[in-house]
Amino acid sequence: MVELFEQDQRTIGRHSSKGNQLKWESHGIWYKGDYTGYEGLAEHVISRLLPFTELRPQEYVCYDTEEIRYKRQIYRGCKSPNFLPEGCSLITLERLFENCCGMGLHKCLYRIPDHKERLRFLVTQTERYTGLRDFGVYMSRLLTIDTLFLNEDRHTHNIAVLRDPLGEYHYCPAFDHGAGLLADTTMDYPLGEDPLELLEEAQPKTFCENFDEQLDIAEELYGQNLHFSCGKGEMLEILEEEPYYPEEIRQRVQEILLARYRKYRYLFEK
């Protein structure tokens, strides 16, 4: 357990559609307290499966679960190292588009009726504004992760690039998976209900409202760019080794993971 204090608390401009978690930073480590359910466990499980993909270590953020004492309360949550290189700033795509064309990305996207054209617009304009190449591959990978693990919170404030002190842009590691795996047990996906019956209720927020359509479009435009070299055994091992969350929640996450594994079996090499 880690004890954090008022001077450690941080307010970040990137808002979640699920509300705003308590966030802290201490000695180069960021902490997030659970707000609607088991976000910390979702962050941990998803990030611990990413080493089994084509992604290099610098291309994703690793989250570990943690218990946090703050103002006499104890929160479950997660921790992660500060992934920003010294002097770099994180620029969300919403802010990038506001700075470059005077209109936020969300408003730009939803002026385009065709879902495929929305993603194409996001990619081509981001490449134009940043000089980055192959942003479609980056988005394809990010959307594959979000679809597989049902991350509902990948909106335009939650996709980002990095800008260094010279004004050059760089890719941002994959981060913020806490809205995945039906983690919101307070509002949308209560404990006690069959999680397999809730799967179809989850909806993305990036450029369309259906996870299958989102992945189909990403793969059609930019190809399959993420595969997992793990199987059920590795998934279960990650859950079994987690020390803080109760069996009821870990069992629920296991059911969801196995259901997604069966549905998207082509993404797994084992």
C-alpha cells in the first residue's frame, strides 16, 4: 500500500466520459484511484497482455494495481511510471485540431456522415499537422486493443501525440485502458449481472458506436497490425497473480477475457 497526500494530487485536462478519477503523482510515479468500479484492474490486465504483441516496450504504458491510502480512505487503483520524456508535452488530438484548424476533432469528425471517412480524415489530418508517418497503423493497433478489451473511453481527448521542445511530434505510448473489460460497475455494468449478457452493450466513442464496425474499418483501411502470441493460460496467470481485487471481480474479468478471446481468435497466434 502507498500513502499519498494532498500535495501529490493532480488535475489533468483530459476528461473521461465516465467522470474524473482521483489522480496523483509522487516521485515520478502516477497513481489513479478507482472511480466507477475496477478501472485499475482493467488497466493492469490489458497492459500486461501488450508485451505479447508486436508493440515494443516504449510503445505502451505498463500499469500495476495498487492500494492507495489518501485522507483516511483506502482506494484500489493502479500506478504507472511517467512516460513523458523530459521536456516533452502530451497533446491530445482534440487540442491538436483546435490549435491547427480552429475546430476540435470531435466536431470535425461528426460533420462527416460516413464512418470510414471519419477515420480516414482523422489519420490524414493528424499526419498533415504533425509530420508523423503511418498514423493509420498506430490507430489500427490502438483500435484493435480497444475493441478486443471493450475500452469505451477512447474519445478525442484520449488519443494523443507527444511534442518535444523543438516542436517535433512523436508517437504516444498506448495508455488509459481503465474503461475496458466492463469495469464500470457503478453505472453501466453492475456486479451480479451476467457479464456475457452485457458485452453487446459496450460502445466505442472514437468515430462510430459499434466495436465490430470500428475494427472492421480500421483493418480495411490500414490492415491487421496487432496480434497476440499468448493464450488463455497467460490471461489467467495475470489474474491469479493480482493481489488486491476480490475473487468475484477477478472471476468476472476472466469470463470477459475468455469470451473476447473466443470471438477474436484470429488475433491470437496460440
